[in-house]
Amino acid sequence: MRRSRPAVLGMALALALGGGLGGTALGPPAAAASAVAAQWSVPASMAVEQAGDDAIVQHYDQLGGSASFLGTPVGSAYDIAGGRAQDYTAGTIYWSPGTGAHEVHGAIRGRYLAFGGPAGLLGFPLTDETATPGAAGRYNDFAGGSVYWSPGTGAHEVHGAIRGRYLEFGGPAGLLRFPLTDETATPDGVGRYNHLSGMNAGSSIYWSPATGAHEVYGAIRAQWVALGWERSRLGYPTSGEYGITGGRRSDFQHGSILWHAASGRTEVIYTSVPSTLLGVDLERIPTTQKVVALTFDAGANDAGLRSILATLAANGVPGTFFLTGDWVNQFPSDPALIYNAGNRIGNHSMTHPDFTTLADAQIATEISSAQRTVRAAGGDPLPFFRFPFGARDSRTIADVNAAGYAAIRWTVDTLGWQGTMNGTRGPSFIVQRVMASAQPGEIVLMHLGSNPDDGSTLDAAALSQVISQLRAAGYGFVTLDAAL
């Protein structure tokens, strides 16, 4: 019959003190006192072992004993740092005073042991292997994280802040599904990430000390990947994906990626302004390449918008559109027409005042109000700003830069907004002005609205010829992102 550890200890003490179970003492009183003192330190650790072994046996019996998936015991229970363990032919039961007894087996056990078992990153198990809700998978929670397994992804661990964000999304039953990787260091050594199987294997959670943990998935993630992950100009994500008017958006350290549902296109918005663009009102993109940026101001009406968009689309040419907040409020569906067609949007103030007549606080309000209005329409004007009337000075340029914008002027104003001038001007006038100023990095200023006197939209009428003649001269077309 198996004796309990206290009984065995008692017998050992009697033998030590009495020379046997009924014999005489073997040593002087001092030796006996030493043996008695020693027995006070031994039973404490032995009792912990006994408690652990008993808990392991009890849990093994609860799981079905030798008839369970664990099979039969392999050897005896053994000490591990902080607890006890017992191996079986198909798994292991681990026990610690703080976590109790729980089994780990199969592929999850293999991954667990690869991370050092209870002495490693994950610590002792908190659960037995458990079926995930919904999808066909399994998991164990541990003191330091979790290991998830599915037939299609294998077993991978998730821990820390990334695990917290993962569980906020419902874990494997949520949008992000099962992990495809363990938590891994980013190439820069700063951050960490897990790739996950959600959204056609296109989801990740990235973490850095400065940004925390945020998910990136779907088309927005695909665009971020194409740019170079966290090593791109955008940097690490600073938000999860969230809804905007007509689409979705994720923010990053130095910009955002917008996804527009109507067109299915993604738009990259950079919010950092290069130092070379600070303190200047840019009149030409700094490049030696033969490229032109076509820009369009909107403040009056949208009479020429649809014609301009159709011409740009027919020729595969992008444009940059500077919108006032008042114009957006007057034509709330027009911004979507612009950005869904692949064009960029810039800030042209809220009410189109002369900035040189405004106080700094008023300038800040004009810029921020227009920005909020454009964003409410599903776009984003950052980081391009154009001064109303072109009126600016060093103070107002500094105010624009302080608001996070680069000030963009123009190389040539077509003057199409002046109209036909009593029939003396037509589309050829516009074309001639553009071609006379043609140079690498040329920024062309045109307008969307009609002339208030004759109702003409000369810029819209001339646009096709402008594009064809510039192309004939060897020029390509860019948005103002090229200036960044």
C-alpha cells in the first residue's frame, strides 16, 4: 500500500532518532536535536510536491485516466521550476500552486515546448486544450499568452498587447481568425507583429512602444504592404481600421490609407511635410523629370467638374483638387466623385478669405474647419494647402505649415476663370499659356467653376488639348504627391 509523504517522513524521523521503529537512540541528544530541527524544513517542499501530484492525478482521472486522449503515464511526476509535471504517452499535465493542473497535448504542446514550456515565455497553462467557438480550431491559454491551432494554420502563440487587441476582435472566431505566425520582431528591432489568417490571409496586428497594438487588414493592408510595411514613409499603424463616409480608413504615424467602397480604390494620405517644403509656397515640383501636375481650384460652383473628371479618366491622368469647405457643403456628393476617380484633394480654406488679413487664430480655424468638412465627406486634404487668391506672406505660410500642410502655388495660372473676355478668348488661349510654361515639375492652375458673367468653363473645354499637347511634348502627369 502506498504511504503518504507525511507517513514516510514520520517513519524516517523515528528511525533517525531511535535506531529503528522500536530501537534505542543512535546518537547523543545534540544529534537528535539536529535531526528534529531538520525535519521542520523538509516537509514544506514535500507537501507542495504531494499537493501537485495529487492534483495531477485527480485531473488525469477527470479526463478519463488511461482511457483518455492522454494515454498512460510515462515515468513518474517530476519537479519543474515553480511546480510539477507528469508526462503521458500523448501529452503532459502541468501544475503550479497559482494555476492548478491543466493538460497540454498535440501540436499546441509542441509549440509550447518550443517556447520553453512552463519555464519559457508562456508560463504554466491556465486551461486544458479547448475547442475555439465557431471555427474548427483549438487553443490553450497560459499565464503569459495563448497558443491557437487550426488545421489550415498550425499552432502559433499570441501574447501581450497584440493578444489583447486580438481578443478585442473576437480571437479566432472574429474578423482576424487564426494566427499564421508567432509574435515576431520587426526588421527595425523596434516593433512586434503577428500575421493572421483573416481577410484572405491578409490581416496583421502590429505593435511598437510609441503606437501600441493595432490591426491592419484587407485592401488597406495590401496597400501598406506594397509601400513597404512599417519601413515605408507611413510607419507603424496608430489606429485600427474604422469607418468613414463611403469607405474605411487606417491611420499611421505619418499618414493614412483610405479605402473607398464605391470604386474599391485605396488612397494614401501623407501627413508629414518634408523640411524642403517648409517656409515656401511651392511653384514647381522639384524634379528634373518631365512631369506636370494638373490642379483644380473649387470655390464657386461645380459647372465644369463632370467634364473635367471625364476627360481625366478618359486619358488616364490624375489631378489634385483644392476644395473650400463651403464648396463641399454646397456640393456634398462631389468630393466622392473626385477621389473615387483616383484624384487627390487639397485644402483651399473654409470660406476663401485673404489670409494676409486674418489673425493667426482665424487662419487656424479656416484650415481646420475645411479639413473637418472634407473628412466628413470621406476624403482628406492633407498635406496640401492652396492660399485663396494666392495671397500669402511668410507669416501665413508658417501658419499653414504649423497646421501640417505644405503650401502649393502654381507655375502657371491658365486664367480660365476670367471667362471669354467678351469672346476674345477660347480654349486655345488656355493651351497656349500652359505650353508656354511647360517645364519639368510644372504645376498648372485651373478652375472647376464657370465664369459668373458669361457662364463659360474654358478650363474644362481646353483640358483635352492641354493633355494631348503636353504628352506630345514628352510630359507625363502626376498628383502633388510627387512633391513629397
